[in-house]
Amino acid sequence: MAILISSETKILIQGITGDFGGRHAKLSLDYGTQVVAGVTPGKGGQFFDHAGKKVPIFNSVADAKKATGATVSAIFVPPPFAADAILECVDAGLDLAVAITEGIPIKDMVRVKRAMQGKSTRLIGPNCPGLVTPGTGEGSNGGCRIGIAPGYIHKKGHVGVVSRSGTLTYEAVFQLTTLGIGQSTSVGIGGDPVNGTSHLDIVKMFNDDPDTHGIIMIGEIGGTAEVEAARWLKANCKKPVAGFIAGATAPAGRRMGHAGAIIGGAEDTAESKIAVFKECGIEVAITPSDMADALIRAAKARGVTLS
Amino acid sequence: MNIHEYQAKALFEKFGVPVPKGAAATSLESFKTTLATLPEGATMVKSQIHAGGRGKGTFTNGFKGGVKFCKTKAEAEETAGKMLGNTLVTAQTGPAGRKVQTIYFTVASTIKKEYYLAILLDRATSKPVIVASTEGGVEIEKVAHDTPEKLFKIVIDPAFGLAEYQIRELIFKLGFDATESKNAAKLIRNLYKFYWETDSSMVEINPLITTPEGEVLALDAKVSFDDNALFRHPEIVALRDLNEEDSKEIEASKYSLSYIALDGSIACLVNGAGLAMSTMDIIKHFGGEPANFLDVGGGASKDQVVAAFKIIVGDPNVKGILVNIFGGIMDCNVIATGIVEAVKEVGLKLPLVVRLEGNNVAAGKATLAKSGLTIVSGDSMADAAKKIVKLVSA
């Protein structure tokens, strides 16, 4: 078990013929992920070749789904067209759309989010690294890798990782794997102010997943999503949780790389989020090097085995 | 992206948001001709910089106030002469202040009452929200804290836009009289149109005023735009004022580096925004002060690292550099080779600690060790941060 995706999941890639999408399609195929289709309008009927595998390309998401049974899309299309690509997934009734694209206008995402209301498709991202459910092979091969995360740093196991930031997710996963602790699923939800899936959505799934024994939740300055998730965890979750918030030294009013990482009000600061984490029984990592150790401390305190 | 008040008001006028009549000037010689376009009488003189708190600011030449009321145009001309070309320090500019390169003259309005009006993104609902208050001309954070009952919020459904009943609701709450209500409704309707059509990330009018004649006017205008949407607004990009931006940040953006200057002595170069922020945090945690935020993105190519080093060493406060790269997909050896070449090309003399992790990391560390350069290797983020703090304080 894991959340959202498993080694059985069939994925399609929108923008597979682009440089970025193509490169990561190859890495996902190498990882053993079932990349069953590509979508590039106008290139339907062609194939994406890699290491003896021929992935068929379709003109539309609906065509790709119909022909291959793909249920998830990884979106690599450029920012001006990305909102449209997400809506195409919604219309085709995919289970999950993962938008890797960075730099989508906020207004486009406001409209997309409204259009997705009441629909069955879940969106992860945009501006995110995607998600990985590790496999049982060497370097966690045979798992499902959607997006741009390095697959090999993972190890199959029982810790759920959720973060807005890509490299901080890798940092946490790497620390866990180095200590011999595997992951159920690692999810990067993205650094934009309007995104499809929140920290809260993901921690609820981790809480419901019997295969996930502990959670690392990584946040940033800006917005109050981590606070909302922390309060929910306090009321509903018995599993050990470690947390980290980046941006304690960030000045107010400056956007720290991510469009969403900006201190607007008093509740947006790292300090106030860390205070809520502590109040909610989340073991706070003192530095980013301490994330895996913090979870180990939390697990010991609750008598939970992580590996 | 931010723009000046005078630019924002010109856009407001285009969208039918009424503002007091005004005109901008950029040289002493043009003050007279600029003022000639305004009627005789009381005139406001407003320094144009991208920072708030102008009215309470002080110029480095000792002149007080970046926004002044003048009884006559002659007095306005004299006052403007004391502002133009001088550096204005406000609560938001930092001690260095900003040089005033444009003066905006406006007709001084007679104020009946001041209000607050803003439109921005409500992150909790992912929808636009109008925030308004009967308490204008003061800090809105203070109103929100002290008298939250005087702050009104209207969340707008992006599928339908701002509805007329919502405008009416807001107007009743703000307590306008009949003539004012008609004018306020038009202003709010048009301001939302402006916000939506220009991809604004925030529009703030503080104060919005009523006059004894029943007019409703935007006395100030603070507007910022979504950087991600600028590609479809060339007319807005044309309003960018590079004088208002840090030259190092402009240089960084040419190489797709996300850079923000800070006040400390330890520079950092990191891939990924979250990791970059937490690298700053860990420097502080071990007793140092970060000199910048710098995200080189996913790639960290040699050209980017060279450009980044050049920007970093251009800051005289920098006493040491911490490079923190998690090369998940990228080959760490390629990154290490890039760092070595960059150090040689820039002729870097400052202490440098490099923490590399990820794909092919052993070869990358070997490349750094073999380079003959004094590059200190850090094993983890914590180890690297401790090392650079020690080197800088030594």
C-alpha cells in the first residue's frame, strides 16, 4: 500500500516530446514506472522510444486514456498552456493530474481550481517535483515515479513525506534512506499560492494508509496551510509526525523563490508555524539536517516502529 | 512586479477608476510645464519610489516628508526641488533609502472621509477577495487587529466575477450616501475589472476618499502584478523601473537565478527554493548571518555558478560562501567540475564550503579535492554550515 499511486499505476505524460518532459519520461521508464502513453497535440500516432520501449503518443488525453487505460498524467507543458493541459485531464476523467510546470499565472490556477470543483480528478502541484511510491528493486526500482524527483534515493517502507519544496523533499527522503528507513510515498505539493492538493489533504491520506507508520511534513513561510494540517493532526492522528518549516530568516514582503513563499501577515512566519507545530505535538526538526532524526524521536515517544 | 503610484493611477483612469488630476515630472526644468497642466491652488507633491511610508519618511539631506501638501503651485515647485534627486528613507526602504527620480503633482482634494479598499488573492479559498474598511489612511494591519468589525471581506467566485449584490453589500457596510454610493459602485466594479484583466497580484487604495461634492476617488494607489503572467502583458512590462530594483537581482535574473540580497556576511548558493531558504536558516542557527537567498534552480550549470559567484563577490559584506547542492538527477561530478571552473574563472579568494549530495557524489567530492583549490567539503547541511560559520568568524 501507499497513497495515490502504486507500482501498478499507469501514467501518461503531457509534453513527452519536449526536452524536459522527454528527459523525465526516460528516467521514469528506467525506474520501472508504467509510462503507457504520451500526449502531444499534432504528434498522435508517433512513438517515444527509450531503451527498447515504444511509448505511443496521442493527440489528446482522452484518446490516450481510452487506448491505454492510463489514470494519471504528469504535465510538463510550458506555463502559458499548462492550465489548459490540467483542464484536459479533468475533462477526460483521470484520477490524478500532476502539474510539474513552474510559472503558471496565478489567475489561470484560480480559474482551474474553480473549474475542478465537484470533479473527480485530483490535482497535485503546480510547480512541484511530483510524487514517488518506491519499489522493491535495487535503488527502489520498480516503483512509481511521477515528475522529476530522483527515484534512487528512495527505499520502500513506511514513512510518508509531504512538502512544498522539491529539494527539501529529497533531503528528507535521503536522510531516511541513509538511516535505513523506507518511505510509503513522498509527495511534493508545490510552491505556488494556489495549488490542487494541500498539506492537509495529504496527511489525511497518510493517516488512513495502514502502510504509513509515520509522517514528515515540511513547510515554508507564506499562507497558513501547514497550520491547518497541524491542527487536524492534533485532533485526528495517532501516528508520529515530524515537521520542519523553511524561511525563519526570510524578510517580510520578499518572495523567496516560490511564488507562495512570501510573508504577508503575522501568521505567515516560520516562527508562528513552528509554534503551532509544537502545540500540536509535532516533533520539530531544529535544522533541515534533523528531519529524519526528529521523526525517529517522535516514533520512540509513541512506541512506533518506522522500518 | 511593482509600479509607481503615478503609473498605477494612469492605468486606473483607463479602467474608469477616478483619481485626482495629476502629472509626473522627472527633471527640475520640467516642473513648470508639468504644473501648468494642473489648475491653480492647493497641490500635493509626491515622491515616487516603490516603498510605503513615504509621508513619514526623511530625506538624507534632512528634508522631512516624501509627500507634502502645498497651498500653491509655486510652493509645490519649490518643495519638489527639495525631493527630486535626493534619497528618501522610509520604514520600508531600509537605511539605504531610495533615490527619488520622479515627482508626481496632484490636485489636493478636499477630504470628507477616508476609507480602505484592496483586492488580492485569498489563499484559503483560492479566490479573489475584496477587503474594505471605513478606517482609511491608517495601517490596515492595525485596523484588522484592533477593530476587526470595521474590516469587510467579499470573496469573489472567479467563474462569475464580482456580482452587483456583492458591490451593494459592501457599499451598505461602508455607509456611503446616495450620490457617493453610485460613484463607489462604479469605482469598485472597475477596480475589480482592472485587477482581473491585468493579472494583478494586489491592488490597494489607502485612502479611498469621498469629497464634499460626493465624488469617490483613489487618493493613493499601490499595485503589484503576478510575475508569472507578465508574458501576456507587454504594456505592463514597459512600466518596469529598473532604478527601483537591486542591480545584483537584475543581473541574477539574466541567468535564471533567483537572488535576494540580505545584510549578513555568509553568501549561499543552493539549488531549489526550499533548500535555499533552509540553508539561510541553518547558517543563522549556527551563529552566522546569511548574505543572500540564491536559488540556481534544478540545473546548476557552470555558467550559472560563475554568474552566481560574480554576484556574490560583488557584495562587499560577504566574507565566505556556502554552496549547498542536492544533485538528485544532475551528476554531482558535473556540478563539482562547474564549481572548480567557476572558482578559477572568478579568482575567488573567500573561504568556500561545498556540500554536495546525490547522484555520483563520490566522484564529485574527488574532483573538488583534486582541484588544488582550498575548498572545504561539508558532509551534511549542518556540518557545512558549522564549517563556514567557523571560517568566517576566524
